[in-house]
Amino acid sequence: MANAFAILTVLAMLVEVCVDIIKAAIPGIRDWKSQLTSVIVGVLLATATGTGLLGALQVNLAVPWIDYFLTGLLISRGSNFIHDLLSRLNLK
């Protein structure tokens, strides 16, 4: 379980770095476009790595891509959000 959250944290940091690079390369990405970019990168990263939080918690979905989509949304919020979530759940 702790390993799954460590992976989520690393993926969230990767999303932050990738989005920062994309925003630097394309200066017009701000506000909602920045958030959309984070969601797209997060979902792509979760799908490409086959990382699903629900699967790690032994919750099996009939449609696995939903797990990847939800995990992508979660990691798109960034590593600070993941850290805050873990703190609230006492799962450091």
C-alpha cells in the first residue's frame, strides 16, 4: 500500500515537471488550459504506466481505463495535493 502511494507521488511530480516544460515551450498555456494540460498528462502517464489507485487498493473495476483515468486526475493535481491527501489519511 505504501509503495502505491510512493508511486503516485513520483508520478505526480513527473506531471508537474512535464507541465512546467510544456508551459515554458508554449507560453499561451495559462489558467484552464494549464489545468487541462495537467489532466491530459496525468491520464496519459497513468494509462501508459498501467498505474491505478483503485487496483492497488484491491478494488477491481470491470473497465480498467476508468481506474487509470481517475488516477490520472488525482496525479494531475500535483505532488503537494498527494502529500496533503496522505497526511489527512495518515499514510505517510
